[in-house]
Amino acid sequence: MPLAALLLAALSADHLGNLRALPVLALQGETFHVQGVDLDDQSIWISSVDARNKRGLLSVFDLKTGRLNRSAEVHGGARYHPGGISLDGESVWVPVAEYRRSSTTTMQKRHARSLALQSEFAVGDHIGAVAVVPEGLVGANWDAREFYVWTVAGKLLRKAPNPAGVAFQDMKFVNGMLVAGGLESDGSGAIVWLEWPGLKTLRKMRTGRTDRGIAFTQEGLAIRGRVLYLLPEDGPSRLFAFELPREWN
């Protein structure tokens, strides 16, 4: 494609409203305060917080019907706030933190189907989102002020400030880039494509709000192929889907 056409495609997609909206899926099951989302061809994994009862949950829904298939409690003591999640083959990574800034987190690896705990390691900060990267894992702390990079065994490799200035809520590693959704300082939503491992901003898209007045990137974000999935609303929750430009793959 000519450079001019590529630039035009990028400019026309700088807001979520310029993307083609796909059917919305209403989830049939309690989701409490949603946090993170990831999915494959059949299932949707969602993390959520039942703050009233101090419970953290990881739930699996059917991608076609929205029906709740299974759910597991992931909390432990003061740590009951699961954040943004990421699939890793037949496993899913879930950070479960105390519900406060600068606290502690247990980074859990769970079997994607049974939801059984496979391994875990401790982090001395509140980690609100995690993504699987070539080195292992990258996590963002409260308001995503800093990124941590670990091996899958929990060895800290490096720590870096977030240059994008967006409070990321959920993030995924896609096509060699870190794609993260969250909130600007004014409360508006944004999705940012970051170079990896340098973290330079490559693309930024504004997102607007749902018809309930919730920023589309309030919480969960996932990308599968050319489809962007967003899970912004607490129960009754809806999974929104948008088709990304072909030129972005």
C-alpha cells in the first residue's frame, strides 16, 4: 500500500468510533467489578473483584452465548484484587493484589480450563495488569506509573517508568508490541501501542464512552487477530468488539 494510503488509514482510525463495531455480547453471569479479559476461539476469561465480600474471582464464559461456565476464587488474605490478565498457552496469568497503591501482589499462574493454581510468586507492589512477553512477564503497577519485567519464575529483570502517561488497566503483547488500554488524567479512554522493549509510543487511539457513560477502556482489553475486545462495564457486563484496520497487522 502507498505511504499516503497508510497514513490516511492511521489517521482515520485514531478514534474507536472510526472502527467497524461488531456484535456486542451480553454476559450471562455475575461479574461484580470487572478488571481484565482475555479469550480464545471458544471462551472468555474475566477477572473481577467482589469488594464487599473481599473476594477475587477468575471466571470463564462461553464466547458464543455469554453463558458463565465456571468460576474460581483467587484471593488470599488482604490480596483480593485481581487485575488485567493474560493467557499463556493453556495457562492464564492473574495478578492478585491488595486493594491499595504501593502494596503487595501474588502473581498467579492458573490452568486455563480447570482454573487450578499452577504456580505463583510475590511482588512488593500493587500490580494491576500483566502481559506475556518474550522475556517472561511485564506488569504495570497502580495507575501504571511503572512497568516491571520478570521471568516466569518471578526474577525481576528490570523496572521502567511508563512514558505514555496513561493509567493502563489491561494489556496484551500482540505482533511484537505491547498494547494497553486505560484512562488519561482527564478520565477519557485511550489505547496505546508501545514498542517492545523500548516502550516508545507507536500509536494512540481515543476511545470515547459506552451508552452507559463508561469509558471503553475503563477495564478489560484483549486483541485476537484483527478484533479488539473491550470489557468496560460492571455487571450486567457487555463485551464490545471492533475490527482493527488490516494495515495494523
